[in-house]
Amino acid sequence: MNMNPEERETVCKCGQETEEQKYERLDQVIEIYKSKPGSLIQILHMAQGIFGHIPSELQEYIAGKLNMPVAKVHGVVSFYTHFSMVPKGEHTIQVCMGTACFVRGGKEILETLTDELGIGVGETTPDGKFTLEVTRCIGACGLAPAVTIDNVVYQMMDSNKIKQVLKNGEFGA
Amino acid sequence: MIETKMVKTAADLDSIRENFLEETRRYQYRVLVCSGGGCVSAGCHAVKNALLQAIEDNHLEDKVLVSETGCIGTCNLGPVMVVMPEEVFYTKLTPADIPAIVESHFAGGAVKEDNTYYDTALKKRVTHLKDIEYFKNQIKIALRNCGNIDYGSIEEYIASDGYKAAAKALNSMTPAQVVDEVTKSGLRGRGGAGFPTGVKWNAGLQAVSDEKYIVCNADEGDPGAFMDRSLIEGDPHTVIEGILIGAYAIGAERGFAYIRAEYPLAIERFNAALEQARDFGLLGEDILGSGFDFDIEVRIGAGAFVCGEETALMASIEGERGEPKQKPPFPFQKGLFQKPTIINNVETFANIAPIILKGSGWYASFGTEKSKGTKVFALAGDINNTGLVEVPIGMKLSDIVYKIGGGLPGGKEFKAAQIGGPSGGCITKENLDTPVDYDSLMKLGAIMGSGGLIVMDEDKCMVDVAKFFMEFVQDESCGKCTPCRLGTKRMLAILQKITDGEGTMEDIDELETLARDVTSSALCGLGQTAPNPILSTLRNFRNEYEMHIADKRCPTGKCKALACYTIDKAACKKCGLCAKNCPVSAISGDKDTPYSIDESKCIKCGACFGKCPFKAISR
């Protein structure tokens, strides 16, 4: 995901970085934002970018650095659907459930995916490959129904097409 | 191309404009490749690369200039491109189409007609933009640059009279005069509620404080709307200029743009545009030599629909849970960080520069008596031409759906249009001739909303649609106030019961009572309008609710628990198409025996219903 210029540095480098290096990067981010009031959400965006998810230890760490109660950090993390406290699969599939996609059959696509992957919404496959999510309108209503896999939009889907996409196994840009 | 330079006067803007036009005049053709959200996912970058390659192969680099633009508006035809100056419109392109187009059009001077726009209603190709019905009936003010200029070039924005309105406002108008001009234009908030922008700005101007803020609400959460996204992605500077003029009018030195995390491309392009504006001195200190300082910071949302509500949005900018607060105090009294704050929607800001430049009288000449100007709609759902359109307020819904939208696919009947998203309502066939303006829609129990316009055909079950919206608001309810938190949950449970075939007539009464209670007692706009889809479908399609309850039947077959497919033996011509298309082999019969459906095997997918050429299957 593209964010502020300094945030581009925070894309997940999973597997290439030690925990220590990740915390180092997070510290740099916090240093930039610490003095700006109301930056908690922006820091969390970047923390999720670096670590992939925001588990309780990380919430405690951020709270400590910002000198605020852990409860406040947790309150924010749990309020916004964008933040995840559990690790996500290698690929995140999001089925758009905006009105246009709903009208054009988004529900059937979601059913196909839950059947094919054997998981429910918000769950990750046991092999850690896919996380299935529902998203509320990605603004691709002209291309409904739409599905995104790792932020790449697959347009005008139907049950067969999405099965084919899964079968091809090549995702992302 | 052109050296970056600080802009200090209107004359500096003119020289940038001249330089830019001089540069582009050297080329015989200019190709505008649409890079709106739709075309990006349809693969426009591969098309653009193929185009650059073909131009190089044909040694046409000095003759053809290729640029990326924002959304042209025809999202289901992507990737598309427009060849200037003659405005030839190529659609549904693939990289493989490109070499032949380049050879024919740019080397040979002949339009490659096979790849141009096909009008499904007229059943013929229409090559030039100016002749296409979809575009002919639109008037573009907010979208004036969208699809016409390179979104990434501040020079081109300036060449299209960009920042001229800011220069005029900052250097020759007092803040009160700016507010007055906006008030006289009759511009109303385009985010949904339609509050007069000038009145809001005046409150901001009058507020006394050491610090004030201006905020751009780009948390476009209405499912089925992509106007703001397209505006930011296609013409970010127009939004920046609008915010800048607004900041000057109310006396704010800092601004925020709150953009939802689901729009990474919009965030990227807006940030890039902010950088350019700073480089040119159009943001920062002493802007345009006026002594006015101002800058904008982007804040990224984190996936909460309620943050589109202004008090929740401000809480979110402050890094808090995005929960709404009781009003008053209104944001113009005590807003962001407890300071007076003015919040406007993206499209509202996009209208500001033209109003200042061309005058309030010009703007007010569009629209109706009480609703001035134009409105951008995101046309989607069961409609041929899905995409982004801008029309004068007061245009008949039928004109939007049929003249611009090209009608419904598959020759299906129009059933309803949902306008205003989950806070809005539906307009039925009987009211197709309603002028689309704030007041007429209100009378029908719908709202203008932010501009999502979803068309639904005869196959849509309105109880299911109401359930969809209720699922949405229930899921997005922040939980702060009880009426919304519990009311939406209860209403959803009742709708679920009805669509499962277990409803009773009393459920309808209970729905209505609950809906009224939630409307009158919820804390914020999201909660207060949450019951609207139920009230609206109940008002217009009560018989469908009753059918679900009394007859245990869903006339469209959408509610699977109620669907029951049967084949009329007398009408069956024994062609066997239904059996061939049944995914679970639930249909049997042969050329001597009429086909029949084994209900124990039937999964109610409806495949047979759509395939029967003799309409012998009922549901």
C-alpha cells in the first residue's frame, strides 16, 4: 500500500528482517510522528506495514513509547477493521460487498470462495496461504463484482472466473 | 520539461501556462490514456506500454505525446484512450490492438474504427467523444479536468487555468468576499446532507480563535460510490486549490485531508500533488505573495464507515476511536483539537475554483431554483454504461438512467434505483421522471447523498436489498449509542427471519416502530438514517414483504430459503436445456417426458430459470 513518502519505507520485508531490525524501523517511525498530536493511527498503519499485524506485545510497546495507556492503543486497534491483531495469510483475498458488487452477485462469489478455501470470512487457511476478508466498497463499482487479491483488483468476477484465478495461482502485481 | 519555479504572482501562472502549451503544441497528436481506478484494474498500464513501444517502433516520438489521465467516466469500457485534438475515443483496448491503431491513426492519419466506442443502443460505432450520447448530456464542472489532463502534472493543471482562482481570491478578494461569492453561488455540501457551503464558511470566518482548521472529507464510505476517489485520483490539484481558497476564506493555516485506507492510489496521487504544490510555492508560506500561509496534511483512515460523519472523522484525525459526538458544539465552534473547524467533502471543494473564477452567477445558472450547480454521480449496478457522470442538478432520473446510462443490460425492466447509499432510499419506476435535486428526492423518502446511484433490475428482491443495507450499517455501527447498536441488530434479525420464511405480519409493524425509534433517538447521522432503506422499501414494495411472509415466496428467487423452482409440464417443450445446465443434476426428463425438478436435490441456484427458452420454469 502506498502511503506518505516516509511510509513507503515500511512495507513488510517479512523473512528478510530480524525482529530487532523491525523494532528499529518502528522506532524511527515513532520518532518522526511522536511530536505531532493525534498520530497514533498513522503510527499503527506503519507498524502493521512493518510487522504484518499488531499483536498485544506490539501494542504495549507502542503505548510505552508514546507514553499512553495500553488500553487506548488497544481501543484504537480493535475499533478499526483495517488493523489486525492476528497474522494474515501470505495472500489476502478481499471480496467487495459494496452495493454495486452486491447487486451484481458479490454474495455468490463469497460463497464460492468460502467453499473453495474451506474457511469463513476473517479466517486464514491452515497452510497460511490465504486470508479471506469482506471489504465495503473499494470504489470499483463500474467493474462489479470485484475481488482484490493483495490489493490488485480482479474485475467482473463470477464463480468460474474466481476459481480460475485461484487455480492459476499468480497473485499481486 | 519545464523548470520548477516558485509562483508568486498571477503572471507567473501565465508564463507556466504558456510554456506548457508551447511544449505540447509541438506534437500533432496527444493520447490521453485513462488511468482511473477502473482502467487500472482493466490493465491500462500494459496498454500504455504497448503504445509507447509502437510509437517508438514507428519513429513517431516527435509526433505523438502520451499522457496518463484520471477517470474519463466509462468504467466498463476500460482500458480506454482519447486521441486529441480530434477527440477520437478508443475503448476496450488490449496491448495487441495497439500496433494497428498506431500505424493506422498516427502514421496513416486514418481512425481505426474497429476499436472505437460502440453504442449499444444505436448498435453502431461512434468515433468522436462529442457525438457520444453518454458525454453529450453531461456538464462537467467538478470533473472538468478529469480525463482531460495529466493528473500528475501541476503545469498542465495551471495551463487549464489552475490556481488562477486561488490567485484571484488571495490577492484581490477579502475572506468575506470569498464567502459571499460561495454563498451566492448556492453551492450545497456534496457529501450528502446538502448544507449550504457559504453559510458553513461564514460560521468559520466569524469564529474567533488563535487557530482554525479546514478539513477535506475523503472518507467515501458509501458502498457504491466512487466520485471522490475519481476526483482525487484524476485531478488532485482542483481539490487542493478548493481547500486552499476555503482556508483563506475562514482563516485557517492548517488543513487535513482524511482519505480512506481502501484508496491507496488516491493517497499516493494526492500526496504527490501536495509535494508539487509545495515546490511551486502554492502551499507553504506567503502563498502567491499574499502573505497567507497554509499547508495540508494527509491522514489515512483505517476502515470505519462512521468516520465519514464529521465528529467521528475529527476524532479519528486526533488518533482516537472514530466515535461521533453530540452536536452542539458544532465543529465550527469546537472542532479538531477543540479549535473551530470547517469540514467539506471532496466534490464540494472541487467546485470552488470555478465558482471563484467564473463567478457565482455563472454557477447558479445550472441546476434548479433551490439546488444550484451540477452533481457527480457514480452510476453502477444493473446499467449498461457504468461509470462517473456529472449532470446539472434537476435532471430527470430517467434521463440519467436511459440517456446517459444507456438503460439496463439484457433488456430487463427497471425496478428501482437506490440513491444516497445506506442512508438513502429507492426511487421506483413510477417516479422515474422525478428531477434529481435535494428537495424532490427528500419528498420521495430518498436523499441526494454523496452520489452513489445504483440501478436495480426486475430480478432484485427488495427485502434482500433492505437486508443488505441493514447488514452494512449493523456491521459499521460504532456501538456508542444504544439505539443504533441494538436497533440495527434487531432490525437485521427481523429481516433475516422474513427472508428465511419465518416472518409474521407483526414483524412488519415491529420493523416500522423500531425504524422510527432509531431515527429519532440515534446519536449521529449514520444511526439516524440507518433505517431509511427499510422505510423506503416498505413504502414502495410492501407487497414483496407480505409475499415473503404470507405466501412464503420470494418472487425473484433471491431469498434461497423461499425459492421453489417448478417446471410447468404443459409449457415444457422437452428441450433438456434446464437439465444440461443444472449443476447438481436435480432435473430429469427426456424427449418424451416433460422435465421435472427433484426438490430434495435442488440448490436453488436459478440456473435453469435463466436458461429455459420457453419460460416454463417458475419460482
